[in-house]
Amino acid sequence: MKLSPNAILAFLLLCAVPVVSFAADDAKRPERNIVFFITDDESPTLGCYGDPVAVTPNIDAIAKDGTIFRNAFATTASCSASRSVVLTGLHNHMNGQYGHTHHFHKFSSYHDVVSLALPRLLENAGYRTARCGKYHVAPEAVFHFQETIPGNSRSTVQMANNCESFIKEQDDRPFFLYFATSDPHRGGGVDKTSKRELKPDLFGNKPNKGAYPGVEEVFYDPAEVPIPEFLPDTPDTREELSQYYQACSRIDQGLGRLVEILKEAGVYDKTLIVFTADHGMAFSGGKTTVYEGGLRVPFVVRDPYVKNRGVETYAMISHVDITPSLLDFAGALDKQANAPKQPINANKFWKDRGEALQENRSGGNKFDHYHGRSWIDLLGDPEATTHDSIFASHTFHEIQMYYPMRVYRDQRFKLIWNIAHKLDYPFASDLWAASSWQAQFQQGEDAPYGKKTVGEYIHRPKFELYNVETDPHEELNLAEDPAYAKVLEEYKKKLKAKQKELDDPWIMKWDYE
């Protein structure tokens, strides 16, 4: 058949049109792997956050090649509760996981949270999913990963090596690796070589200066470690902090090995790396509190597709933003609805599995959108902003520790509502036994503890109001100052409005307690 000149020209023009348009089809986006690296009880005690002694070259390198968030917060300073927020984009009062899931504590998220759960949604979006290390959420069917990679969650280099085959697996699908250390959580006994009467916790370090496989342990001089403002500067605190810093450096070496493997596999520049902690360090005044020492976390992101590198931002973000952000990176977030593009129908999901058919699967909640927002568009832009405030909470840690608190914080003021203020503040078992706490507690309630006394730490007022611009270490409670009466009322209204917006059941406590 003889073609006319016009037909030949049309055919040539058609051949010149690209077959694939990444912008038009999320299913054909460039490879977008995700490594989410979360540590256990770590404050921003890293070189990239200005810590003068921390030996953390690998996370510092990620920060220089990515974006570091200076105002990143956990929504709750409790391990299981925080991780449930990370993997759902929902605050605890809605996802239902108010405290620990292990042993007799047995808290778990609502079954219907599966509609918004990160690992399930990334699997549906075509990702290979795997987790390695600490898990600490439930039910497993909600937070299901396709692969569980074994490894001692204290031995971070070994963990990274165990992830090598998953990363290097030849597969057309991108991957999501959830890498969760147990460092620098307390544990492993006490340092019996200490000359002090109260022995410091080992924070997972091997006794007698032993080392984990592939790790060159970094040992810190107690005399040189910086003392956070919320802790007392005592020999007992210094010895515990030196152990804590050692565990942090071990984490960093695991991250370094993971980066090596990504580079060996040729996927480092196709992989989003997020580094954070579930909440602040495991010292009284940090973990289990809603003070800055409990809520402030390291948060460093390297997006290989962002042009600007080495960016610092003071935009406020919190852990509730993580799930929508990772879905956004994967092209699986409906930004307008702030929900998955392909949400899971919870009723059908459980009916098909024949599970939880008679359970209270939702707590009366509709799981149709996220509480958090994506920060993907903030990466590489030091001027970009997202939230003008954050909401934080605490209800349980261990089952014995009921002490509900609610927080509204913006760039100027922070209001803490201690709902059960008539109770003595309850202690996590490991924090109560800590030498850094016991050394002060045994001196009596007038003994100093950071910016407070022991008695002030145990006996909380109903409201705490801090000017975080001028008093970032929360030393002066303004709630009883007549000069700040109007500010207190203003922030009470803001907190109550936020609770109403987020469907927090504890809002009823305004009326009858």
C-alpha cells in the first residue's frame, strides 16, 4: 500500500511521541525506594544537631546531603504508642493504641485502622515491604509486612547485613524497608565496673567494653558529656549519659553499613532515607513526659530527587505526618482528600479473612483521612512551612501508668493539661530504677532535678504554660501568673478546639473534671 506524504508525516510525528509520561502515570514513576530508620528513645544528640561530643558521622553525612528538621516532634513519648502513630498517621486516641502492646500491657490499635496503615498501603501500591528489628505494634494483620528480616535489634551492623539480600533482590518493584533499632533504650543490666553506689544502666552496651559484630564501639568520658537542661548535673547522670551516647554511636554505624549496601546495590540515589526516633531519651524528664525532652526527636530526610541539599528547616512537623508523607513520595496519596489513593475497605478486608467479625474494630471512628500532612514538598526548601502548631498526648506507657496529658504547642507558647494532676506522676519501671533519678529521689523532694525539684516533678499542676520562645527549657510555669491569665485562657481554647477537631474522647474532661 502506498502512503500519501501527509500520512507518512503523521506516522513519523506519532513515532516521536514518548511512550511513557511519568508525570501522567504514577504507576510508571521513577524507582522510589524507601528506607525508614527509627531508633528507640533517642533525643537529637547528634553531631548534625550541634552536639559537641556525639560521634555520628553517618547521620551527619545524610543531613549534609538532605534536609534536617530542627522542629520535629513525637506525638507521644511512649514506644508502642508512638510507633502506632508513625505507621497510621493518626493520633493514639483515634488509632486506639494507648500504650505498650507486649506482655500484660496488651494495648493494640483498632482493626479498622488497616484502612490507613502504611505497610498495607505501600504493598497495595506495588512495593515490596520488609521490617527488621523492633516492631511493638498490633494487630499484626493491620501492620503486616511481607517479609520479617531477623536480627538482634541491638546489633545494628548485623541488622544492616541481614537486610542486604532484600535490598539487592532483583525485582521490578520498589521496596520499603522499616529498620527499627532497640538502641539506645535502657537494658542489658548495669555497669558493675562503676565505682558509684548506684550503678548506671548499660543502655544495651555489652559489659566490660565488649563490642557487637562489625561495630567499633565508641566510649565516652562521663566528664565530657553535655547535660540536657532537664537533667541534674551529677556523677550518676554523667555515667548514664556516657552509656547512652555509646549506644547512639552504635546506631550510627548501622546506618553507615546500610548506606554502603544501598550504594553497592546501585539504589542509593533511588532511595528516600528517613531517620528519626520514636521519642526522646530514656531519662526522667524525657521519655513518658510531654516536655521537650520527651517530644523533641531527630528528623533527617534525604530525598535523592530533591535538588537542594544540606538544607535546615525550622518548620514544625510531627510523627503523625510520616505515613502521609511516605505515601506521597510513593505516589499513593490523594493530597486533596489527605487519604490513600487506594484505601483499603476494612469491612471487606476482615470479612474476606474471616477475622475480628465480632470485635469492636473502630471505636466508633471513621478512618477516612490522616491527622498528619505530607512534608515531601518541604524537602530542600528552608522557607517552606506546614503546621502552625502541634498536638501531643500521653495516656499510658505501661498499663499501671494512667496519666493522661494533652498538649497544644506553637512557636510561642506551649500548654500542657495534666488531666489526672491529682495523682502522683507515675514512673516507667526502668526510669524509676535509673541511677540518675534515684540519686536525687533519695535526697528528698527538695532535691534539684534539672529545672525542677524532685517534688515538682512528681506532683504536677493542672496546667503548665511555657513561653517556648524565651524559655525553651520549660523552667517557668506561667499558668499561675496573673499577667498571663489571658494567654492561658486563649491556649485552653486552642487546645480544646484541637481536641474537638481530632475527636479526642478526653475532651469530656473539661466538663466534669
